[in-house]
Amino acid sequence: MTDTLPNGFSHDAAEHYRRLGVWNGDTHWKLFRRTVEARPHAPAAVDAVRSLTWAELDDTVARAAAVLTRAGIRRGDRAIVQLPNSVAYLETVFALWRIGAVPVFSLPAHGATDIRHFAAHAPATHYIGTAHPNKHLGRVQADLARPLPDGRTLTTVLVDDRAVEPWPADGPSPETPGAPEELAFLQLSGGTTGVPKLIPRTHDDYLYSVRASVDVCDLRADDVLLVALPASHNFTMSSPGILGAVQVGATVVFAPGPLPTEILPLIEEHRVTHLALVPPALISLLNYPDRAAHDLGSVRTVWVGGAKLSEAAARRVRPELGWNLQQVFGMAEGLVNYTPLDADVAEVVATQGRPMSPYDEVLVVDEDDNEVPPGTPGALLTRGPYTIRQYHRAPEVNARSFTAEGFYRTGDIVTFVDGVLTVVGRAKDQINRGGEKVAPEAVENVLLTHPGVHDVSVVGMPDELLGEKVRALVIPRDGAPGPLKPTALKRYARGQGLASFAVPDVIDIVDEFPVTGVGKVSKKDQSLQRPASSPEA
Ligand code: AMP
Ligand code: DBH
């Protein structure tokens, strides 16, 4: 027996949560099969080309599993999934769980550098991608032909996610699902380092978080959930998300993206009751001129999270859309907070909610890890039944990211008053681009490889819609041939395997960086944290 579970919990801690009944021995495959048995003829999943009941989905998942088995995927194997929002995405993920394989939840925006990192560190054997790649995904897929540092090459499976029957009929494959305490998947953190960190979640810990989310979100069997953010994001999967819908037997409708033009017709057509958005997508919806042309009366609740929502935008939701707002402050590492549905308006619009489980432990501390008085901003540390106690295979990162007692250092600066959290800033070196997390170091590393570049400093800059954008200050190399052009550098960054959201929005060519009193590059003087409530809305 190893000394911890894959998520870093000691066997004692695991036993503790089992005794409390919060870890109940469920698995993702059992969850799915229960809903298939309970609601075989109810609508399960819809996208632009397909509409399946739970029983039909059960069949197509079995076919998907046969295809993936034929491609060589076995119980315990790790497979990177990089698919657009689609029923085929859902089939792929549940097929992997049917086999007992481990999805690595890549976002479509991840670049070749990210994918190679996941492949090497998971380590993964397979890459499952779309047969209809855009330019960015075309570059990612072309790069897969190159061997990994250890000499292996990933086996690629391309799925026709736009076909009515993406899974060619094949022989049956046995069900070999994983056990509750085993690694269920690897989720990704936005990262503060050069590459995203892999987050190991077990069936037991994750499905508890799904049940807890369903409880505070009032999601029911006849509800219709619109998936508009990338399906494999932790928010979309579990807060309460796709798995919440599977848990209660609700219908999942896939939108290609969160633009008003992409979601409004679907809300009306499918009588959507719930959707999750990041703040920029909500603000775009609020400001969309043709909104009134659509009947949005079916929606009960919008969940907004991933980045701080301004109070001004939050205040507009109820009067202008007629929807409930639940702010969601979550992280793929675990802890999720919601504003309760019955909270008063002041709490809904101005806070990031309450920890969703009574077993979540929250500490707000100063630089020496001493707790600060209630209401004083400090660093948020957390521990509980669904917050990981280690990253996957990353001992050095683990030493900085967790305390000796197993608390996760979130890097967020918060206040905590009467059980309610408000995010007031961050201590981590990260840019939050409207919910998409960018590690400045990753962008700097790429730009530094350009022959015309002497030095780079990447910072966040305030942006009305996104909250923050990515800005690179670049010092050109002496004697480089010809002037350095921002557009050429952006094109270069795009070609170097960066995630598409990490390519700098703005590149400024400068002679030197702002420095602090002691001569250190001052990122504070280059970027401004957005004030808690900005007037963009
Ligand atoms: P990750 O660890 O990559 O999953 O990103 C989680 C981080 O996103 C959190 O630690 C916060 O910094 C940020 N975040 C998520 N939701 C919110 C929110 N509602 N308000 C402010 N920040 C948020
Ligand atoms: O930003 C996040 O990672 C996030 C936001 C809201 C999250 O993981 C979640 C809810 O579960």
C-alpha cells in the first residue's frame, strides 16, 4: 500500500471522510449507469447534430469504448482529451470511465507545449482530438508526430464530433471501471509556473463535490443545463455542471461557445433552465442589443465564476435578465464556494459565496501563516474532503503549495466574515484573463526564444470586459537585424505552442522595465489589479 491516495489524502484522512459518509464509494461509471437505469427515455444530451436519451447514450458510450479499446486504451491508461463541446465529448469521457482509463482534461485552447507536458507528466499514452481541427488545433495535432522527451509518441484518435454517428459499430468491449479511491482523471490548474499543473482527483472526492454542488444549486431531473464554457473545465464539469446533470438526470445541451449569438437561440429552443458563464460572457450578454428578441424566460439560475464579477454587473442580472445569480468561486484543486440561492441581494452581488461543504476548512492568514482577524484581508488556505493534498508527480511544487497540515495555498487574497468569502486580490503570479489563467512565466519563456528578444516581462493589464489582458514588455536584442514588430512577435508566440489565451494581447517594445527600489523588476508598476468594483457594466 502506498502512503497516500492519488489525491494526496492519507489513508487515515480517507477513512475519516468515509466514516462521515461524504466519501460514499461511488464512481463516475456507476453514477452514469444509475441515471441510465432510472431515466432511460429522458433526454440526456443535445448538440447541433444530435439528441440522445440516456439509454441511447449508454449505447453510444459502449460503442465509443469499443473504438477506444481498439485504439489500445486499457484500464489505468491516461488519455488526453481535447475536444470541442459536443455529445462526442461526453461519450469519450464516459467511455474512458467505462474502460477504467483516466482522462486528462485539456482545453481546446491549450497549445502543443501544454499537450507535450501533459503527455510526459501524466504520463499519457493517447491523445483524443477532433477530426475538424481549427488552425490552432491543426498545429497541436501536427506536433503530436514528434516524439516526447522519453522517446515515446502518443497514439492519436481523431473523433468526428460533427457526425450523427461518430463511433463506427464494433464488437462489444468489457466494462472494467476503476475503484472509488483510484485516480478518476487529471484536471489542470491554470498555473503560476511555466506549465499547467496536473490535478489528481479520485472518484470518491470528486463525486462528493458534485453532490454538494447539486445540493446548493437546486438542479433537478427535468432541468436543462447549457454547457457554453469549455466542457472539460472544472467549473463546467462539476459546479454543478455536466456531472451534476448526470447525477440528477437532467439534460445537457452543448453550445459551441459562450457568445450571445451562440447561446441565445439555444436557450430559447431547448428551454434552458441553468447555465454557467465567466464574467466577460455575462457582461457581453447583458450588453447584447438583440437580447430582447429571444425568450429567455425558461432560465432559473446563471452561475458566474472563474474570475471576479464586478458588483455593477452582478446587480444587473436579476432586473435585466430575470434570472437568479449564484456567484461561484472555485478551483480545480478543490474548494468551491457559492452564494446561496436564498442569500440577500448584498451578499449575492458583492461576495464570492460560502464554502459548499460543512467539512471545508478555511484559514485566512498573514505572511507568517498566522490567522488574521475576521474582515482583514489575508491569504486563503483550505483543506477538506474534496481539495487535493498534492499535485500529480510534482514534489517541489507540492512543498510550496501545501502546508505541513495538508492545507492548499490557493494564492487568493480574501476576507472571511461570518462564513462568507470575498476575493480581494491575489498573491500568486498569475493573470486571470476573464477566467482563463495565464502563467506569465510560460509566456516569457516562449518570447525569450525569439532571436530578436533580449528580455521579457509579462504582466496583466486592466481590461473593461476581460478584467485583465496579457501584456508583454519586450526589450529588443542589441544588433538584431531590423526592428522588432509586435505583430510579428505575436505570430511567433502563436506558432510556439502557447495556449491561445496566453498569446499576449498587447506587446510593447521598451528600453527597460520599471524597477523597484532595490532594482528588481516591478510587475506592480506595469500592471494594475482591477479595483473590486469597476464601472465597466
Ligand atoms: P485554477 O486553480 O486554475 O482552477 O483557478 C482557480 C482560481 O480562479 C482561483 O484560485 C481564483 O484565483 C480564480 N477564481 C475562480 N473563481 C473566482 C471568482 N468567482 N472570483 C474571483 N476569482 C475566482
Ligand atoms: O476558476 C475555476 O477554476 C473555477 C471556477 C468556478 C472552478 O474550478 C470551479 C468553479 O469549480
